Amino acid sequence: MTLETLPARAPMARIWMLAILPLALLAGLLFFLMRSGAAGVVQQEGVPPVEKLVIQRAVLGPSGIQLSVLNDGPDPVTIAQVTVDDAYWAFTASDNRTRLGHLGRTRLDIPYPWVAGEAHLVKVMTSTGTTFEHEIPVAVQTPSAEPKQLVAFTLIGLYVGVIPVALGLMWFPLVKRLGPVGLDVLLAVTLGLLLFLLIDTGQEGIETAEALPGSYQGLALFLASSVGAYLMLEAFGAWLKNRRSRTEAGASRGWVLALLIATGIGLHNFGEGLAIGAAFALGEVALGTLLVIGFTLHNTTEGLAIVAPLARERPSLGQLVRLGAIGGLPTIAGAWAGGIVYSPVLAVLFLGFGAGAIAQVLLQIARQMAGTESLAVRFSSPPVMGGLVAGFLIMLATGMLVG
């Protein structure tokens, strides 16, 4: 029976069979290729295996150095020796796993008496003699999931995210006194602020994605998470607007936009927390301190961006507190994740979420400002263009403190 003669209301079992059959045949083909080694007939004899070990993280503790190692190459790799500062050193592998297949990982425990404040160079040598290096610029004990460390990262998140955003929200009384032209300029300033955040988040996300092992497809992961966040916020915004239209006491248009802005900024601030926590976890104390100071000043303007759409609204104090919490509290969670359980994959995902969310919010604000006019006409007016440039320059100036 051909597809043309298949009845319109064929039994579901037959439809499922037709859908699954090509997948089953494909699985059989892949099994044959893997079992028979058919793909290896073109490989020349004597060619050494492709070895690509990635040392993802070095953890420094009282018992020595722990290395997280991943095989990013297609061929199995056997770890043979380890040197620290050009001296061979004994090591143990977790579960005695010294032979790693593709994407295999292990933890190497090296009882090396590292010296605080000094630099150390660790080399991992495979059975073929290939070496892979990892430099520890400044040896500092890695933070662990202890109450003292959690409190420290919580305070950092408060200083960097929660308090600056709250200070920015205090501009709300001034925002309410603006006229129509002043409101347009303020929204344009908000667009400039968010445009800088979008570029900054995109650049950091791409750099982090490129540092991932190639098998993780970091750039594709970043782009996919960006698009996913954009679409999810589009759906969330549409749901809020639909809910508002069906309920008399529903959320106002300004509140919906402010909530979307706070969500986008919150995702961005999670990435900032990751960066700060990771800097301290990797021993880069000077960089971590600089990030804290820079982001604290940088994030004060984010509170202004959140309250800008509420200039014609009368939000309650509780609503402002909720907006500040959505925008600022993720910084604490990011600092925890970055300092204690830092994962480059997690960093790429949330930087992608932040970029997609900010892009969606940018479009929402532009739509609100344009109204029935075209975007080109709306943003060509001198006050709006001036506000847009001013917002970008403000973020550029404060961003320079981060380095």
C-alpha cells in the first residue's frame, strides 16, 4: 500500500508504524557503522589518535589541587602522568578513571603543597606523550559551600544587584513629574541603557561560548538560549496582555512592560553574579573586587530603566519592591553558582537567556514609543535620538569601570 492509497482515517497504530520505521532503520544503520568500524576503513595505519583534553577547572584546597578534566576529542585518551611546576607528582583519578572516551570526564587529585599568592603550572601528560597545560596565576583556596562563603556571596549579590537596582527605583517620583517630551526622552534613555546591556551580554556570551570545549557547541548553545528566551518572553508578554484585557483590574500596560524589563535585567544580573563569583573562585581577587565596584555603579541605572514605563502609572510600594527583587536578586544566585558550583555551560545558557530577554524588551519599548508611527520617524526626532545616545553613553562610562 502506498501513501497515496492509505485511507484518510488509517488506524493510529499504522500511522505510528510509518512514522517510526525510518527512525528504526536509521538506528540500525548507525549500529552497523559503529560495530563494523566501517567509518575507519579510510583511516591510514600509523596515524596517532586525535587527543584533546580540556582542563575545565582547578580547585585548590587543604589537601592539594583538584583538576576537572574532559576528553573533548573523538579518540580515547589515557592520562599517564602529571607535573606541577615541572616536577612529576603523584595523583589519583576519581573511580580510577584514567582512560577517557569521547566526552569522558574525571577528577585528578594532586597532593601538591601549593603556596598561597604564587603562580603554579600544572601539566597533564597522556600515554602518547602529549601534554596539556593549565596555569594558576595566583593560588587562592577555592570557596566551598560553607555557611561563611554563602553569606559572603549573598552580601556581594546585595551590594552589586539588589541595592543598586533599589537606588535606581528611587527615581520614580522624579519620573512621574515628567511631561510627554520628558517621558519620551526617558524611554529613549532606557533604550540606550538596554542596547548597551544587549551588546555587552552578547559579547560576553560569545567569548564564554568560544571557551567551551568544542563538543558542547557553545555558540549554538548561546544562540539557541537567546532565541528561546526571546520567544518565551514574547509569549509571557502576550499572556499578561490577554489577562489584562479579560480582567477589569488587570495589570496596566506600563506594569507589563516594567515587569518584562525587570525580568530581562534579572537574567542579565545573574550572568554578572556568575562572573563575580567565578573570579573569586578562580583566585582572581583583584578582578573580583573591580567587578563588584564597577557593577555596583553600573546597575544603579537599571532601576531607572525599570521604572521608566511606569511614569503614567500609580504602582504600589509592594509592586516596586517586587520589580526590584526580580531585577536584583538573581545577582545573589549568580554569585553562589559562580563561586561554588561554577559551570561554563551554565554561564553560556544564562548569558544567552539575558541577551534574548533584553532584545525582546528593547522591541517592546520601541513598539510602545512608536505607537502608530514608524520606528524610523519616531526615533529621528532630536529629543528621542539624544536620549538614546545619552543612555548608551551613560552605560559605556560606568561599564569602563568594569574593565
